[in-house]
Amino acid sequence: MIPDEVVLELNVRTREKKLLDAKRKSDSVSRSLLQRLSDHKVPKADIKLDDLEVTPYYGEYGERQETPIAYNYSRSILVRLTDFDKIEVLLADAFDKGLTNVSRMQFRVSSQRKHQFEARRLAVTHAKEKAEHLTELTGMKLGPALQIEEHIEYNEAAADFFAVADAAQTGNKTVNSLHGNKYTFVVQRDDASAESLKLNTPGQVSISADVTIKFEMLPAKNAEP
């Protein structure tokens, strides 16, 4: 399966002596960026105004003042693109309009929720199979599950539009990796005919589930008294 989306986090940062001036400058740049996104036919549903941070600036280390000498005004804009060829052109226009930096460019698959569920199902299946085997080796039998815990490293809600999958490097084919009770699906761009790596090459996307299940152990029916 081929990654079919990319999420860009665009940052606009301004610093002015007066907070209102910093806000006005940030608003002006943000409006220009939103207009350029519209010019590039990016749907409004694929644009999200995200974090807003305002902090006083007291000067550089060693020269700090007791009162603020300026104010930092920072705003983030999340953008989803489905046409990877637009990335470089859009970013070039955005920097011309005052964009400060791009803090994230994350390739992902739109069907991440489906793969997350499958990874979780396989992780649970493996946990149960391993528990059954270990229990048989002790002459016991596996009882009901008493506790289930999922370990989530970082996943902005797989169902969410801006959910992100971690990048992975595992060769040139789709694989399923088993680590304890953790299953990882590696999904990469099928680009075998490419001779050179482009700046907008998606690479691979990893979707994993890591679960821990505690089972009750019961005496086997044929166990000796």
C-alpha cells in the first residue's frame, strides 16, 4: 500500500515590542498563507489552525531585562496534501509570504485506522497464543483475561484527520514485524522505477500496536491431585 497523504506543520513566528503589533504581523502572514493554500486548490477541510503561543521576550542570556522588551507570537497551521508534487511549490510560495519554518512533514496513509485495528488484533492474538503455550508448559490451563493494556507511543487518534504514523526504514517491501506482543505494519511507496530520491519521496510508514494482557491461570482438568 502506498502512503497517500502528507501533513505539513507550518509555523509563523513574529516578534515585536508591542504584543498587538506582533499579533497583527502574524495575522497578516497567516492570511497570506491561507490565500496561497487556496490558490493551490487545497480544500478548507484540509487546513487546520493549530497551536497558538505568546511569550514575553526579556533579551538574550546575560543581557536579560526585568521587564519584557518584546513579545513572541507563534502560530501553527496544519495542512494535508494528497498531491505530493505540490509540496515544494507550495512551500516555496509560503516562504515568500513570510513562513518562518516547517516543523513537520509526515507521510501517512488515509486508511490508518483500518491498519491500526488489524495491528491491534494481531498483537492480541499473539499475546493469547504465547500465554496459552507458556501455561501448557507449566501443566496449567489458560483462564479468562483479567487486564488488558495498550502501550501507545505516539498516535494522534488514528481516526483523526491529522493522525500521524511513524516513519520506518526496513527495505523495499511490505512486511509484518513481530516483537513480543507488538505487531508493526510497514507500508511504503511503491516506486521501484525511480532512479533518484526526490525531496518529496514518502518512504515508509509504520503502524503498530503493543498490548499487554494478564490472564488467570487455572489447574488443568487432568492435573494430578
